[in-house]
Amino acid sequence: MSENDDLATRLVIGCSRFARTAAYASGAARSAVLAMRLLSQLDTRGPLRVGTLAHLESTTQPGVTAAVKSLEQEGHVVRCADPTDARATVVEMTESGASVLARYHRALAATVAPELDELTTDERADLVRALGILERLTTKHIALGAIHPNHADSTGADSARKKDL
């Protein structure tokens, strides 16, 4: 394994563990975590088909369908006709969904914030620099439509919200 391969593996595993740990420490139910991840995908990428959401979250389409149905009943998403295929629908986040996602992010931040108090000034500066790099890499993957071509969203890679580019 090359040095870059090792770094990439550590980065992916470390970020995943950190996000999961923060979510569980916040007290969020497992079903709520999936719902928030789906809302986050919609916030970042715009309207998506259920199959695309399932692929992006590496979960089953029936599981995503159930989560979307619940989010729809709560008023956090709506289903709309796919602009490129009238036979299909896409899921779109509502203002209520954006609000609940923001509250969830604040809850996660409240879980992590006390740990940041223990960092030295240099560690905090390192973390700020690392976050800038991580955000840039994430934005690049989103802009490139970093999903498998067999699961490309119906609106294409250009559907990524401009605020993230």
C-alpha cells in the first residue's frame, strides 16, 4: 500500500468514525441518523431519485423509501416529477427539512465542542487547516458527480448546489 493509499484509508475511516461517534453521542436514534444523512445529501446535491439516495448512502432502496416516506409525512421533503423523465420522481428538501437538518447539525456540534476546548492553540490551527483541505476535497468529489455512473442522479452532476462549489 502506498503512502497516499494509507493516508486515504485513514482519512475515510477516521472521518466516518468521527461522524458516527458524534451522531450517536448526540443521542440521535439510528433512524434519525439515516434521515439526517438523506436530508444532507439533498441539501448538498439538490433533488435526487430514491435509488440515487440509496446508492449514495450505501443502503437499500426499500430502507431509503421508508425513510423518505417518513420525512415526507413530517413535511421535511416532497416528491416532485423528475424534470428529465415524467415517469419518475425526485425527492426535494423543504424549508422544514432544512430547519430540522440545521438543528441536527447544532446538536452534533454541541457534542463535539467540549472536546475542542481541550485542544492547544496549535492543534486548533492544524484542525482549521485540515478542515479547509477536507472541505475542498469533498466539494471536488461533489462537483465531479462522485457517484457510480449506473446510479447517476436524474438531474446530473450539475445539480450540486452552487453554494458548495
